[in-house]
Amino acid sequence: MTARIGITYSNEIKVQPYADAVRAAGAEPVLITPEHPADLTNLEGLLLSGGIDLNPALYGQEKHPEADEPNDIRDRLELGLLHAALEKDLPVLAICRGMQLFNVEHGGSLDQHIRARATHQFHSEDPGEPAHEVAVEPGSKLASILGGPTAAVNSRHHQAVDRVGEKLVVSARAGDGTVEGLERPDKRFAVAVQWHPEDQVPNDAVQRKLFEEFVKAAKSRF
């Protein structure tokens, strides 16, 4: 049987790398949008993709001048899906905005604008090329997947995790301390990363393993 992975998104062009990475790992992507919502019925995994900033009201803050105008419908859809997935112990992979939503769902907060940090490196030329390294926490699920103490990652976010949510552990950090990975150790597979592994998959076997292990966890539900 082929595992079906729900992928949330709002931009049809930008969702394609996520869908391609899921297919390459041996699963069938099922695309979910605010305009075409779905529940978790007949899905074996949930992937929360990147996109615009969350509404800061979700974590008790006023909107920063540099923050995006929120998409409340998408926020509600994804928070509902994530909550249900965690309740069912359905494998979850959360990427960029997805990681920020993962943190907020657990009661965490965000730094709404980190571009002023001279210490954090960003890369905009080729989305598949690494911008910096992250240190991976020994003993974490992310460490077991990536197979080493560091990983070269790409980067194009302007927000980041501030207060870490309850039940979450930090699994990776950038050199300046920015949180780059989170996970729920009490779940079979609930992993979140701040970078964009879907863009690295074509040329990086290490980043491919993130999708392969996610799909493997999804297939284990059969």
C-alpha cells in the first residue's frame, strides 16, 4: 500500500517541491488548501509547509510592522489538522512556517523579525544551496535521521522560535542560537525544521533522509 501524506499550502507553485520530495520518498501527496480543506481521514501523515507569517494574536502579541498580513483561515485549518494529528499520533513533518505553527500549537511564541540579526546567515540565490550549518542535538530523532552532529541547511525565514512550547525539545540550532529544529519525543514522529529540506532533496542525500524517515513512519501505520 502507498502512504498518503497530507500537505498544507496556499501557493500552488511553491507546494510542488514538497510534493516531489514526498513522491521521491515513496508516498502519495494529498494537497490541502484553505479553499479545499480536508480532514485526516485516509491519511497516514501530515506535512505542514512554509508560507506567510502566523497571526501573532495566536501567541498573544501585536503584529510587528515587518510581519505579513495573516491568513486566519489557513492558520485555523493547519492548527486543527496538527492538533488532530498529534492526538492520533499521526506522523508530522513541519517545515519553516510549519515549525513556527508547531511551536505555537504547543503554547510557544515567535520572534517576529530576525532579519536585523547580523549573526544569522540567509541565502537567496539558489534555494537548494546551503546558507549555514546547524548543530544537531545528540540523541534526538533528528540526529538519528541526519546521521551527524551538524547539517548544512538553506535558509529564507524572517521569523523564528522564541519561547519553546510545552512538551517540545530543541533538536537543532544555528551558530547564533536560533532554534532550527523541534520535536515531540513522546510521539512516534513529530519533527519540525526551520529550513527548507524540500529544496535540498534533489542534491542532498542527507536531507532526503528526512522525507524517507517521515514516509517510513507513515507506512508503519498499515
